[in-house]
Amino acid sequence: MSHRLFIAIRPPSAIRDALIDLMDGVENARWQDDDQLHLTLRYIGETDPHQADDLAEALGRLSVGAFELAVSGVGSFERKGVPHTLWAGIAASEPLLHLQRKVERVCVSVGIAPESRKFAPHTTLARLNPSCGPLAPFLARHAGLAVGPWQVDTYALYESHLRPQGSLYEPVVTYRCEE
């Protein structure tokens, strides 16, 4: 049986609460639940159990110090000119980029194909479909969004379980950053 995996940072409850408070004003958007809010360092996808074990073990050997992050602005991702994801940006700090590069190297070292997309630090707020209302008012209202900073002292390997009401994200292993 395969596992659908990703590696992410989970913001603390105060940050998640601030993000949840934004979730309104786009008709038919599928807003994320509290337990779905995270910053993906690396999406992996379907992985066999052996490779998942190798990945979990290799991530455990990473050495990275604790650091601060902050939410900064909002935006959307588009596919062929059609918005599909509404997000809150995460200010790209050197410690975050350093951790993401280390995670990417670990993934490649256990046989996972290199990520082809540029790392764009964000937390998904909503999934969008063509029936969603206009985004411009939401984007304008929250353009200057600034939440945090907060101290990042853990990140985790997650398994994603697909369900009709939305994905369930289960932490498989949590890794502690050095103080």
C-alpha cells in the first residue's frame, strides 16, 4: 500500500486563528479547516512503504536550527489563467530556504524525483473552482496582511488521506529543530 506524503511546518494556533479569521468573502471557495493549515516544504505524493521509511529516517538525520516565520500578504495560483488556490504568503527567510533546500536534498537522496517547481512559501486558505466569486476584493482587502512572527521549532512528515469532505493530514513523524 502506498502513502501520499508531504513535509510541512504547522503554524501555531494563534497564527492559524488569524488565518481562519480571513476566510470569508469569496463565494463558493472551499476554505481550509484548521487542521489543514500548513506550509509545505516539499510535496512528495504517492510513495511505497520502503521509500517512506527511508525518507522518515533520512529526515531524522537533518540538523537545522529553530527560526522565525511570518505571514505576509495574500495571493492566488492560476492554471491556464484560472485561479485554483487562494493563499497567505510566508515571508521567505534564509533559514526557511535553508531548511527547504536540505529537505529537497534528502528527498532526492532516497530516490524521489527532484522538485521541478520553484519553492513558493505559502499556506493555502482555499481551493477554488470556476464557480467561485471574484477574488479581487479579497486580495485587495488583505494585500497588507502581516501576522507573526512565530518561532518554528518543529516540522513534520505528513500523510494525506483523501476524503470527500477534504483531505485529512496526519503527522507521521515530527522533527525538532535545534534551539
